Amino acid sequence: GTRRCSVLSTRPVPRIRARRRPATPKFIMCKLILALALGASAAKYDRSFEMNVKDTAVSSIEAANLCGEVETAVTDQITAGGSYEQTSAKFAPKSLFTRWVSKNGDPLEVTATYNVASNSAEVDVEYEKSGTTLEASLDSARRGFVSAASLTRTVSVEGRDVTVTPAYDFGSKVASVKAVLGLSSDTDVELNLDSNDVSNRESIDGSLTISHAIDAKNSIKPTFSLKSGDVDYEFTRKLDGDAELNVKATPGKDVNIDWDDAGSNGLWTTSVRMPWGKPVGASIGFKRKFTL
């Protein structure tokens, strides 16, 4: 075969410049919302830090689920923020959101949330017109986009207020209705019914809740399951300032305790989740909310 020789040229070699990749919609949305949440130096924002302890021993860093939220009031109509959770995304935010509230005309609130891990977006809309509130949730991960919808209307029946909320979940195909009757200034009765097949009576499940304020600081709220017969007991005691102690117990299942303690710049929240009769299996969580 023949040999090929290369000839060196005296012409200047053109410079090769690396082409910058166009920013993806995911990257643009992250930058936009984070800029709104963190870049408004003149705005006030609420920031909360939460640590959940899976077990009382905390044997490793993975046993502590670190969570955080930041929220910024960019204007009097626009709020932006994001959340972080160690178990879902160690080096990225869990979600980013922005909220817009109408100041003129009928009340309207639109919240757009971007879920970083699933690369999906959700939009929640709440609109009130002539005493009726419409709520709808849109999800980009769904084929039909609409994931849930509900209507709320309050009417007066013989001098007592009755609030009725029919709703439908397009994902689970469950239809539900909630009715709240105000018996007095201290007592409300709430009925919840839901079913994935309205034509079948056996598929209907529900609960009855009675909320009663014993006095200015103490209230009780038992909930009766209409199908299983289980009873959940809830007791709430208001403490000084915004502090509050809440205890929820389901005999034979679990006990949940939440204690909010007012601090100088926000609330400390201590949460205890314990299986019924098994204190060794309890989990403890701490949350601190700062208002700056």
C-alpha cells in the first residue's frame, strides 16, 4: 500500500469553543423559584427546621431524617419557597413552590409545586364565588391532569350552620362528602362518607366526629368509625401563647402526642409516636420554626 504523509499548514488553526447546553425546563424552574425564595433580601420569610428521630438510639446519621422549609413573601401577592428532606433527596430540594393570591374581586389562590425527584408539577387552585368555594388539584404526571376536585358551601338550617363538601379523587376514583353541623358555639358534629363505588352500599365507609370545647383551654374530639367500630380519642389543651398539647389515641393501635412550646422566635414542636402498650417502639421528632 501507499504511505500517506500529512502536510503542516501555516494557516492559523480556528479555535474550537465548547457549545453551552441549553438550560432544561427543570433547571430553569429550580433557579427561578429558588431566586424568588432566597433572593428577596427585603422580604420577611418564615423558616422551619425539623429533625425526625426514627428510634431512640439514633445509631447512625441515616436514622435522623433532617427536613427543612423556607418561605419568602416576595410581594403582597406572591410567595415562594422550597422544602428539603434527607431521605428523599440528600443533595437536592424535595420540592419548590410559588403561590399567587388575588387581591381584587373574588378570592383566588393558585399554588404551583415542582417535585424535583419525580420531575413533575402540581397546581392547586382555590376559588370562592358567592359563598361557594371551589378547589381543584392538577398533576402533570396524570393523563387527565386533574387529580382531585371539591366544592364547599355553608347554609343555615333552623338557625344552625351546615357546611357540606362533596369531593372526588380522580386517582383513586373515590367519591366523598363531608358535612359539618354546628350544634352550638362549643360543639360541632362532622360526618364523613366515602366510596369507590357509590352504587354498592357495602363499599361505603365513613366516620362521625364530635368536637367539643370543655372550656377556653381544653377540648375533646372523639371519632367513631361507622364500619369498623373503632374509636379515636383526641384531647387538646392550649398553653401559654401559641403553645399547645395535643394527644391522639386509638386503643389497641397507637398513641400520638404533639407538644408545641412557644419560643422567642417561633415554636418548638415535640412529637411522639408510640404503638399502643409498646413504649420501646416509640419514635420521637423535633421541629423548630423560626420567624425572622
